[in-house]
Amino acid sequence: MKQYNKNQQYKKKYSSAKADETASSVPVQKKQWMLAERVSLQALILFVFAFLLYANTLTNKYTLDDMLAITSNKYTKQGIKGISQIMSHDAFDGFFGEKKNLLAGGRYRPLAQITFAVEYQFFGLNPFVGHLNNLLLYAFLAVFLFYFLRKIFKTYKAADWYLSMPFLVTALFIAHPLHTEAVANIKGRDEIMSFFGALATLWFALKYVETKKSINLLLSAFLFIVALLSKENAITFFAVIPLTIFVFTKSNIKDHLVVLSALVFSLIIYFIIRKYALGFMVSNNVVEKELLNNPFVFATTNEKYATIIYTWFIYLKLLIFPHPLTHDYYPKQIELITFTNLKAFGALLIYAFLIWFALKNILKKNLIAFSILFFLITFSIQSNLLINIGAFMNERFMFTPLLGFCIIVAYFINFYLPKYIKDKEKLRQTTVTILIILFVGYSVKTFTRNFTWKDDFTLFTTDVNTSTNSAKCNVSAGGMWIDEANKQKDSLKKVEMLYKAIGYLNKGVSIHDKHVAGWILLGNAYMNLKDYKSSLINYENCLKVSHTHPDALTNLKALGQNCVLTKNYGLAIETYKTYLRYKPDDIDILLSLADQYPNVNRADTSIVILENLIAAGKSSYKVYNALGHIYGQYYNNLNKAIEYLGKAVELNPSDASTLENLGVAYGITGNFDQSILFFEKALKAKPDNPQVYVNMGNSYMQKKNSAKANECFAKANELKKKAALGK
């Protein structure tokens, strides 16, 4: 207790003499009223500070993970009706439409998602409302944090109100740029809600220790469930709460046991709810083989843990100097290293020292030791050490642990700085200089960083300059440039943007050659440039990784059609053959392939394909229609043509194309009555086809019926004019 008592003595010396004089001359009731007024004003200042600092997010759009939780989540978009589905499913299920189990432990944050559903119910997809609610929640959290810190820092006095521990810590917490990801990204609300709920849990646990009133214990237990249902990382407060009670109260073992019993009850309730929703309590035993969902999938044990500890050092660096910031730390933005690397070994030494210092001094109720333990405990679940979080690191994971850092900074300014600067004027100047540097630097960085979260295009194309080695960020930036190019009317600018996209996408797939989205987007970019050969290569690269990828298969179909439209029949054949290597039983693509061989003087190959389908029992009216068309047009074998077309009509008597082909075949053979009969049937199936009227008119002309022929030709011209006007 020597260090603690020494701090107390120093705080007395540091208290303002002028404040003592004022206190002695003001009546007690009036003094208390003035104090309350000042505290309320401080709370208001903090609220306004938080609001203004993030006010420029109000014009931002949905971005990043908002798609998963809001804009493309079918449960959220059911509004209030979707709440039952939200409560009973993983957070990703509403986006993917099924249980994907992509990440270890699952993602169950129903309360935050329920707020999105309620917003959707009353405001639809309105990002302004989402950002406003995030901003208000953050500002109210700041006020609550201020009052909470006043509760635990009663004995820590400062000369000026703006240097008081509660005010200074809260202001630092508000201003720190690492919070931008949680506040500026609407989906980040789960972080704010979870910390708010956990802090409220701690508040009422402390009130119970003070008052021994059961209502406070019940509220603490209830709010712990709320915090856990907002985001799982609130579970770390199971350790933070007894730690805080020990350091800041005169509690006994019974107090700790009672509070912990209430928290255990809350955990049981939470895990029952979680088990019902996900099918498991803690882990789903997922071992993801995809690098973008498991950055350590190809790492050795040495590499895994050395790299994890190295990321902890990066967190410390960003706490002190938060620049540059990025939303993306996916592979391979962080390099895999071993403990032979000084980066890992140095980080290990730093954290070993922090742990040693905290454990050595916590029994003395040392505030620095408490702050270090608060940081380590709240960070533990998102550190990758206990659970694979699916990425090397994320700045939003510092949302709660940041409080420990802010306490240390405020304590240093208030109680360590005066030890080394004895001159009061110099101390004041130094303190003011440090505060200006901190708050101006942090505030400017936060405010300007908010603009980066304007929309996906701004976020991805900005952060790719920081996350230069991230496969995910490069591919995302490439995708954004494709979207931007598709909006362009200037063909030169469009081409320029597409090549810029290709540059990012090529880098993305070179970093991670199994990034299927990267190959798909490359195929799309080249298709927009009409470089169909390169497009085909990239779609096939995707299929080599994911043999049945639906987007790659769908886009190959479109590519084949584009090749046909541009009369690049050889590449169309190559495209369809590539498709069939991965989906050989697709009858429509086999028919499309058969349609193209006559264009390269290989009608015999078409016949082989079609007859093989019949032999395999996969015949359809389309197969017979195609055979009839080929025998009639390319072999002039009208008997065969009529035979196959007749079989097609038997299978589908209302197909306009087959009926028209049969009418043409009969017309060529001179059987004009049959020809006219089938043309009339074709028009019943599709009455707006001018070519059928032309063909029927020709049959009437052959029958010397000029009146009927002219009537058909007139109708054909009328339909052509309508079609032209429609275009």
C-alpha cells in the first residue's frame, strides 16, 4: 500500500489552495449546487465534443460490413417481423441465407442487429438515421463513462476541472481516432452497445457493493446479458468487474462472491440463448481453410504466435500514434514472422514487462497496474490468442481496451509530470502543450478519417494506399473502380478506370491466388473492355479454385453470348467448352455449343453433340429443334429436318421457334398449306414476330394468293415500325 498512500499524499499537495479558500467561504448547500452545476456542464461539454467530432458522418452512406448486417440482410429487412429470426440465427445467416459457420465461435450479436431492423421498419434503408443513432449512442456513452469515472476516481484530485481524471480520460477516449471504425461504420454499433452495457453492468455491481441493495445486483445481472447479446467480447467483464471492485472499493470476499454469482447466472442465461440460436455454446469447431477467413491457415505454430504478438505491438503503436489507419489488415498486409524476428521478440518483451508490472503492483491497488490489466483483459478475446478472429487485427477491437490507455495517459499528465517539472509555470505550459498536441492531433485525425468512411468507393480506394499488401483491399478497390467505370459515359475515362481496376485486381490475386472474387472481377473488367480472351482466362482461374462457383459459371454464359454477338464463334465455342468442363450436364450450354459449330463449318460436330444427347436419354424439344434446323439449313436434308422438327412439336406444341422452322421446311418442299398452317400456329404462340408474317406471305405468293400475301407483308411492316419506335 506504500505506492497507493504515496499517491494520496501527492494528490493532496497537488490540490489547489484557491479551491480550498473558495470552499471555506461558500455555504455547504450552495457549494454542492455549484459543484453539481459544474459537473453537468462538463458532461454537456463531453457530449457536444463527441457529437461534433463525428457530425460529419451523418452524410455518409452505408459501407463495408453494413451490407452484411443491414442492406443485404434478409432478417434486418423484415423489420420488426425479423426480430425472431435475428434472435435465433448467427449474424451472417441473414446475408448468406444459410448457416455458413465461417468463423470459429460464430458471430451472435442480435441486439445491435435488432436496432437495425427497427430502423428499417420505420425509415427503410436510410444511412442518415443509422449514423445519427451511432453518433448519439457514442455521445451518451461518453457522458455515462464520465459519471462512471467520477465514481471510481473520487480520491484523484486535480488543480483544474479539465485536468480531472474523469473529464480528461473521457475526452481522450472520445477523441482517439481508433474509434472511427466503430462509430463511422454503422455496423460498428455492436462495439458501442457492448461496452455501454458492460460499463452499466459494472456501475450497478459497484452500487451493490456500496449499498447492498438487491435491485442493483439484479440490474447488473440483466445488463450483463444485454452487453453479451450486443457483442460477445463483453464476456471479458466477468474478470474486469471483480478487478475494479477490488481496486476501487473496500470490498470483502462475500461481496465478490455475490457479484460473481450474479454474473455466472447471466452467463448461463446467455449461453442457453446462444445454444438455441447457433447450436453450440462456445465454439463450432470451425477450422477454416480459406486464407481470408483464417490468416494463419498456412502458418507454422512459431509463425502464428510470433505474428499474433507482433500485431499486439502494432496496436500499441496505433494507441500512441494513430497513423496511418485502415479498415483492412487481411492477408498479407501483416507479414508472417517467427520469434527470431526482432519485431516479434521485442513485442514479447514489452508485453512480458507490462504483465509483470501489472501483477507485481495490482495488490497495491496501483492505477497503472489496473489500467494495464483492464487493457489486457478486454483485449484478450479479440487478440487472436484465444479465438481465431478471422483477420490479423482490426482497429475496432481497441474500442473498449482503449480506456485503459486513456487512463494511463491522464494519470501521467496529472501525477507523473509534476514529479519531474517542479516549476509551476513551466508545468502549466508543458501540460497545456501536451494537451493541445493530443487533442488537436487526435481530433483532426478523427474528423478527417470520418470522410474516408463516406462510402465503399472512398473507403476502399483510400485504404488500399495503406493496406498495399492486402489481397482483400486490393480486390475491393478494383471492384469499386469497375463500378465507377460502369457509371461513366465518357468512353476514354471508362477505359482508364477499367485498367486502374485491373491493376489493383492483378495485385490482389498475385498476393492470394485463390481469391475467387478477384478472378471474377478481373473477368468482368476484361469483358467490359471486350477483351474476351482475357475474360475467359480469369473466369476459368476462378473455377480452378472453386469448381462450381455460380458467378463464374453465370458470367461464362454471358461471355459466350457476347462472343456470338460479335461473331467470334471460335472463342464462343472455347467458352462453352470451358463451362462444360465444370458443369457437363448443362443441356442449354450443350445446345449453345452445338449452335456455334455450324458457324465454323463444323455442323457435323453439332449433330454428334445432339445425337449423343438423344442416345443418353436427355432429348428435349430443343434438341430435336436444333437437329431439324441443322439438317435443313446446312445439309438441305428436308426430310430429316421435318422429321426432327415434328418430334420437337410433339414434345412442345407451343414453341414458336420450332413451329416457324417447320413452316419454313414445308415451304421449301413446296407444301405451302402445311407451311401456312405452322406459321399460323407460330403466330398464336408469338404474335409479334414480323419474320413469320414475311415467310407466310411468301407461301401465299407461291399459292398465287396476292391479297393474303400483301396482307401478311403489311402486318410485318407494321410490327417492324412498332419495334423501331419502341427502341
